[in-house]
Amino acid sequence: MAPPQPLLAGELAKGLKISPLLAQCLLNRGLSDPALIDRFLEPRLKHLADPFLLPNMREAVERLFVARSLNELVVIFGDYDVDGVTSTALLLEVLRPLGWKVDYYLPHRIDEGYGLSADAVENCLKKIPATLLLAVDCGSNSMETVAGLRKLGVDVIVLDHHQVSVPPPAAVALVNPQLGVQPPGSSAEPQSEGCIRNGKDFRELCSVGLAFKLAHALVKRGRETALPGAADFDLRPLLDLVALGTIADLLPLTGENRILTAAGLERLNATRRPGLEALKRVAQCPAGLGVYEVGFQLAPRLNASGRLETAEESLRLLLARDMAEALPLAQKLDARNRERQKIERAISQEVIEAVHAKFKPESDFVIVEGNSPWHIGVVGIVAARVLQQFYRPTIIVGGDGEHWRGSGRSVAGFDLAEALRGCSDLLVRHGGHAMAAGVTLEMANLNSLRIRLNELAQRKLGMQELQPPLRLDAEVGLEEMTLECLVLLQKLRPLGQGNPALHFVARNMNHQRPLQRMGTEKQHVKMWVTDGTTTHEAVWWGAGQESLPVGKFDVAFAPQINQYNGRTSVQLKVLDWRAAGHGLL
């Protein structure tokens, strides 16, 4: 339970003309300054910081303008996930209309592996003989590849958000917020009073956010130099791509990401982009898209082709000019997603059964599993499923060659990318960030990696960090959960990483009527909870065979506005319960 702060919440509520409950939820998210709260509740594009505050942005823009003046061929070397594909699409939609000679290359996950691998770059340059390579969503650890490209006379700009190697690659410009930001007082100081000056906001950007910042910087420089087309170039239609990539990459929806995602979701819901219209149709999305629909309906389908082979179809979908071109691509991605789900379910079941058979919670702080038949395109999702089951940092690898490749997911408090740097002698390649990373290793080193990571985790984590947390914003009475209250709480949207969904607890509840099982396998439970005065419908999705509340109980829930058969009502999404009488949480 977040600590109640009734006096401060009351002052904020009075000053900002909001409810005390909303004020408490804002305090729980680290917001107590009325000016910052006002911007948080009303995110505006005018509050974005000057893109030239990003490290090496000026050098990247200068090199790109040189390429344009010399009519050099530029190749965008992207990545095969949603962040990489949306970044590539965004930059193509900016560079081509503004006069750059530009092409793109997306690596093949199975044949070429992740990022700026030697094979992928060689294949790229055979196909596209460029003299400037713009690496997007990769490259921050590619010292040898960048050095090799320099010897061939190919300059490299890296636009990436992953952790940077030491020493960093010798790129012409390494635009990566992990390097920090320009100091206040520099020539790149923001011009408007509303700009964000805190570098933390930049460090939360994913690669499509950085691509948008690069686009902003190019247009800004273009307007200063009278570049044809720059004066009237509108960046706002690109925000649908930014929202897609940011949500899919599970970045915190705070700071600049909150501004970009809020505006991007508006664009997504009103999009005229044929590819996204087609994708929404095949995914059977509701009329109003939010973070959930993007993360669980659109993103998996865009990811599907890159997970199994190449992301070419996903990029072509985003760039499609009409529905005749877009709809067959969307249908193909939908079919690939079903294929991906089938493969993933089979591997997940195999891994979970294997871990269950030997799992020792008191000593197994990290799970590392590998098997050559496991498809390397889905091992990241499998790692997430295993983490959800056991709540341990997890790495899953597969592959049928000399080197096995895989992905990892982590828990709060254990920086996976940092841990892998401590295992670099056991790995061929590695990279990523705190909560997700990729690895390549020889099969013989798998057990050594498991032992080393467990040793590192046991120094960093206690048993408390290895329990999934249920964080509650406040204790409430059922009478507070009105439609008017829930509409006001929606001002916290978009909710997601860094700005979690609202969770409350109501104490001393009873059942107003008998529980009802729902679903084809009766796996869901509907109940009507009451405090004797107010009653609300509550649904426990996926309750399965869990024990159900009896007698008096406390219930933890997420409040929802339920619309069904033309009726709008308050519904509680049950998160957990316990017998009443435990005292304060």
C-alpha cells in the first residue's frame, strides 16, 4: 500500500481542482509539484525538449545534410521488432520527401541474428552499396562491425537506446540517451519555457522516439537553411508510429514518452494510414484504441513476421499506400501471428514443465534454459512467460548451429544487461537494457552462464524482490467508485510502464449474491461485492481453480468503466483477495 498523504493530497486537490483520490494517485507516482502535475495531466507537444539536446544529435544532422548535398546513398539499417520497424518507416517517410537518396535493410532473425552483425552488414552492402549507414535500434555494442565499416569507407550513425559498450563504437555520431544530455547553457539550450530539461526524460525514449527527435532536428535545421519542403513539413502524422513502437517496447510512459504516446494514440485512433487501418480490421480492435489494444493486438501481429523470419512484411504494411496493398499484408501477418502463438505455447509448456521438475526457490535466483529445437524467434516471449510463472530473471536460448541465441527478461532490481557484461567471457555477443536483453553463446557455456548469473543475482536480490508485487494506490469505500470518479481518474491515461494501472483495496466486503462461473472452461468468476450499502459487479478473470472469497474479505481491484448492451456501469477487476481482519496493509 502506498503511504496515505491526506494533508498533501487535500492541498493538491484544492489547488488543482481535482479529487483527493486522484491527488493521492499522483503522489504515488512521484508527482507533487502542481506545475509538473498540470503538465502530466495535460501532455502537450509544445513541452517536448529541443532535439539537439540529445548527445551527438548535431553531428548526426550535419553528416546527413552532407550526404544530401553530395547525393550519397544512405541505408537505414533497422531491427526486426516493432520499435525497429516503426523507426525505419518513420525515417523513410521523412528523408525521402525531403530529398535524401535513401534505402533500407532489415536483418533476417534466423540467418543473420540481431543488430549490426558482420553477416547482416555484408549482405546489406552487397544489396545496397551505400556510403552512409544509419543503424536504428541497434549498434551501441557493435565496436568491431563499425570499425570494419570505417575501413571500407562507410560512415555509421547509430540511433539507439540500448546500453553502450565500453569503449563505445567509433561511429560518426552515436545518438543514444544512455550517454547523457548536453549541459544547460549549451548552444542547444531549449528555446521555449515549456521544454523538458531533465536528461532522464531522454533516457526513457525508445528508438522510434529517437527517430522522431532526429526527424524534428532535420526539419528544424532544414527550416533554418531553407531546405525545400522543410517549411511545410508536418511531423504530427508520424506520431502513430511513435506510439506503436514505444508501447510495444515497454518503455515508461512518463516524461517525453507520455507526451509522444498520448498524442500518438490520438493519431492511431484517427489514422488514415492504410496499413494500420487494415491491421486494426484483422485484429478486430475496438473503436477506441488504448495502450492495451496496441500492446496486445497490434504489436504482436507487427512482431510476428520478424520473429519467424524477416520484418519486411511489417514494414511494407506500415508504408502501404492503399487498402488494396495493405489488407493482404495484414492478413498474412495475422496468420503468422497465429503460427507464432502455436510455436510459443508448445515451447512455453515444455520449458515450464522442465523448470517445475527441478526448481528450488531458495537457491534458483535466475532461470537459464536452452534447447536446440527451440525457435529463437519466440524465446523472448517464452522467457516472459517463464518469468510470469516463477518470478525469476529468465534467459531462454535455442538454435541448431555452433552458437545458440536467446533472449532474457528480468525483474525490478536486477539489471540484466549489466549482469551479462559480468558474464562477457562466457558469451559471443550480448546487449540490451535492464529489463530485457539478448545473448549469443556456445552451447557448452550454458550451464556456466546459469551458475554465474545466479551468483550475481544472489548478491543483488533478496527473497522479497523475488515475489511479484501487488502495489495498491489507496484504500477506498465502494461508494467512492462512481462513474464520475472513474472518468476523472482517466486523466492519468495513458497507463503503462512507469505509470501503472490504478489498484485499490476495499475492506470488509461480503457477497451480495452467489458467485457465477463464466467462460468456456468456467475459468472466470463474476461476483457482486457489497459493504452493506453499495454493491458493485466484480470480475476475476482467469481465477481458474484458485480459492474464492468466503465470509468477510478484503478485495484488491482495478476499477473499470464497463459498457455492455448500451449500459455503462462501474466494474471491479479483481486482482486478489484475503480474509478480513488483518488490520492495516
